Amino acid sequence: MRLKVLASLLVVSLAINAFLTWERLRSNPPQTVLRRELAPIRTLATNILRPIRTNIIVRPQFLTWRDIESDDYATYVQNLRAIGCPEQTIRDIIVADVNELFARRKATELFNPAHEWWRSQPDPDRIAKAAAQRHALETERRALLTRLLGPGWELSGNLLTEYPDSPTTLDGPLLGDLPLETKHAVRQIELDAKNREQAYLQEAIEQGVPPDPAKLAQLRKETRDELARVLSPQQLEEYLLRYSDTAEKLRGALKDFDPSPDEFRQLFRAADAIDQELISIANSTDPASLRRRQELEALRETKIAETLGPDRYRLYKLNQDPLFQRAKETALRIGAPPEAVVTLYNIDRETELERRRILADNTLTPDEQALHLTEADKERLNSIRKVLGEEAFRKLQTEGPP
């Protein structure tokens, strides 16, 4: 009897153990460790040993992109790391994906003045709100990337992806070889400067006052001071030569003048020093400051003359004259030789002086002034006909009044 009981207990114990073992295996399947697929090892055929046949068939488990990709960014990053994806590649994938997401949001959520095509002028309030939304989206984008990739993610990649709206490029001489940390610092300074200027313009709109040019100039000076802390003097000058307001105004003043790189650099240095001092007294209205402004503007002209020399300076002054620009356009329209430009300019200048003399003559009645002005215009046309010839003159009249 006792033996039967013991045998029964043994059978029950074995059954329970078998069930527990089966349950544990069912609930905890063996984990698959993903590894990089290595190239197969070549083997030499030999008859020293007979190959041993087995009936074990290994079925490979294929990994698809569906197993890795996830609609949750944190899980997506975790899956990429789990398969051994390099951090730089993970960064490139995530940044590109996030940028595409926010590009779609910008395209659908932000206001564009072209949307209100019936307005002659866009609504300034809506433009200001759109600028604030754009800034908020950019802040959200960068915060998401920092959360996914960690601090400093922007220091290891293409700056165009981190700052897609930047108006500048940090390439070429002096700027192209900047360390990535320095380029990132410059981009952050630009972004902060843009946000400061937008905030000030929004404040001016809300107060119903026009933006103060002196205040805008002061904001640009703050940006310049920040750039000077991360760039060498040579690098800063290269940056300013490309992107500063002083350089932009100088290029406009030198339009069609075609200065050499050395001429432009010297002119920029002179103009930049003067502009910096003008900014410092921009809000001053005392007699001494007003007098100093006049002195600085005169100094600007003197520096230009010294840099260019007599002949080049005369050409520079001609290019500033609207009458000379009109003469150049006239010659270009009819295909006249370059030497005709100066002659046409002299004709227009003499005509303009004659018109001013007639209008300033108080001894003439209005009818007499009109008659003399008509005669002056006729004389101008006759002079142009003599310079260009009959065929070119008719072509000029056909295309429009000379």
C-alpha cells in the first residue's frame, strides 16, 4: 500500500514538473540576438574526412525594414541602435525624417501672403503671427532632435539640415575650413539675431510706430560683437564682406563699376569704420553729433577718392549720376559703341543744366518757359541724331523716347 502511494506521488510530481517546464518555455521564448551578416568562410574540399550528414535544417530569420521602423521616434531610434546602426547614420536618418515632418507642417500651418491674393498689401498682423509660428516650429524641431539624439547632435553633420532657413553659407576661403563647432556657433548667433529683430519689429507694429533705423543698426552691432567672439579678425572680415549691410550698400553703389577685389576690400574697410561710428551717434541730436555726421559723410567720399585714384574716382562718380545710367541704358538698347555713352551723357547733362536755367529765370512768363523748354528738348534730340546716325536714331525712337 505504501509503495503504491509513493509511486502515485512520484507520477504526480513528474507531471507537475513537466507542466511547469513547458509553461516556462512557452512564456519565455529564447531571444534572438541580431548580428551583422558576415561574409561566408571558404572551405577546402578534401577526402581526408567524410562529410557527416545531419537532418538538422537551419532556417534563417529575415529582418525587414518593417521590423525596425516605428511611428514613435524614440522606438525608431532604439531599433536602429539595436541592429548596430552607426550613430552618425542614425543621426542622418532621424534629422532628415524630422526635417521632412516639419517641412510639411510649415507648408500647411504657416501663413503665406500669397494666400490672400486679393490684397494689395499683406496683413502685417498675420505676417507677424506667421513669423512667431515659424520660430515656434523651429524651437520645437530642435527640442525634438535634442531629446532623440542628445545634446550636441547638431555638431556632427551638415549645417544646412540643422539651419535650413539660413541666408548665409559658410564655405569658400576662410569660412569653409571653420571647425563644425564654430559653424554651429555662427548659425546660432544668426538665429538669435533674427529672433531679436523679429521681436522688435513685432513690438513696433503693436505700438503703431515705424521701426527705428538706429535701433535696427544697434541690433546688428550686437550680432557683430557676438560674431567677433567666435571668429578671428580675418574670418569676421570675410563674413562681413559677404553678408553685412555695409557691404551690400557698397555693392549697390558700385553697380556697373566693376571694382577689383582689392578695391572693394579697401572701400569696405573705410566705409565700415565710418558706419560703426555713425551707429554710435545715431540717436544723438546735439549740434556736435550732427556736425560729426557731416564730417563722417565727407570723410567717406574722401576715402573713396583716395582708394580709387583720380581716373577711377571720376568713373565711380559718373556711375552715381542718374543721367549717366540713362545714357548707358540708351546705348545698350540700340547697340551703340561704349564710347558713345559719355557723349550721350554730356548731351543730357547740358540739356538738364539748360532746363534748370530756364525754370529759374523769373523774367520769363510760364508760356515763354514752356517754349524755351521745348526748344531745349529739340536741340537735345538733334544732338543725339548726330551722334548715333539716322538709322540708330530711328530705332531708338521706335523703341521709346530717348
